[in-house]
Amino acid sequence: MAKSVFYHAGCPVCISAEHDIVELIGAEKVEIVHLGEVSSRIGEAEAAGVKSVPALVTSNGNVLHINFGASIADVKG
């Protein structure tokens, strides 16, 4: 089964959401992607439908935007 992917940019809102997501669904079921550190994956996040971070892309492709930390345009710089 494919993992969900949690995209974030490292802001306090994102870090808090990351901890909650890992606690809720388990570290083994979610890949954490810090777009501020791995900017090469921004295009992948956009292609999946991520408009802002933090966001969780579920294993079946649904995008769940969680709170609002930064728009994907802000992450791109």
C-alpha cells in the first residue's frame, strides 16, 4: 500500500501539524517532505494538487490542506 505524503515548509504551523499527523496515522504510513529543504519536490507537490502547506496527500491521491502555513508560491520563493 502506498504511503500518504505530508508536505510542509518548516514553519511552526507545519511542524505542529506534522507531529499530529504522525501521531494520528503513524510514521510508517506517511512520508514527511520538508519543501524548504527538498525544493526539488515542489513540482511533485503541485502536480498532486497541493496549493498550500501544510498538506497531506493521502495514499489514494486526495489532498487535505491543513490550516494555512504558506502558499506553494511562497515556498517556491
